[in-house]
Amino acid sequence: MTWDGTAIDWSALRRRALEAAAGAYAPYSGLKVGAAGIDDQGRLVTGCNVENASYGLTLCAECGLVSALRAGGGTRLMAVSVCAGDGAPLTPCGRCRQLLHELGGPELVIDDGPDRPPLTVADLLPMAFSPEDLQRSQR
Ligand code: THU
């Protein structure tokens, strides 16, 4: 299945990200975040951020998303939207860009809000470290 981003119902995906944000546990930052994605089977996966009293252990919403993808038998993400609890679109943090690259590759399309066309992981994380780089180092 190929996706060019135009077939994605971004407003529906954004709504699911917002719903996921309602389950976030963010007592320290106060920033609830939800992430929603579509895999290559057309299945929806979601995640939310989970903070910790040991602040550095915080799990971003995208961490939950990639775990839910794998736990549900999915392998490949095609489109992802990340939203704050107030509905504002959020751009994935640097670590999460790398997580999304692993499960969606550079062509994975990322919501950039209702007023702009979606971006790709390649836009957000050029020259990403990839499994190919690991193979290269073993030569
Ligand atoms: N956060 C995410 O869930 N995803 C991101 O891509 C950026 C940051 C969360 C982590 C933390 O709970 C809160 O936002 C403030 O940094």
C-alpha cells in the first residue's frame, strides 16, 4: 500500500490524538500530549505522555504510540499526528523523531497542523541514523 499523505483524513487523526491526550499523565509539566498514527494496514494506534517524579524518566506520547503499534501486531507507520491537550498541533521532540524514523522511515508523513501541508520525517530529521548505518559499522 502506498500513501502520499493526501488520502489521510488529518482532521480525524488529529481528533484521535486529542482524545489520546486526555489520558496523559503530566502532573509536572502540565502539558498533556496525545499521538495518533495510521499503520500500513490502515489501523489506528495512539499514545500519550506519561511523566514520572524522577523527571528524566518521562515517556513521550510517541513512545506509547510506537509501543502500541508493535503490541498490536503492526510494523510500519504511515502517518502521525501529535497534539497537545488543548488541540494545538505539536512537533515531535528530537528523540521521538528518531523513534518515528525507526517505525516509519524517512517518508512517514507528520501532521503540521490544519493550516500547513504535512511534513515528512526526512524534513524533521535529515540524515537520520538508521539500521543501514549499523550494518555499515559491522563491515
Ligand atoms: N512530550 C511528548 O509527549 N512528545 C514530544 O514530542 C515532546 C514532549 C511531552 C513530554 C513531557 O511530558 C511534556 O511533553 C513536556 O515536555
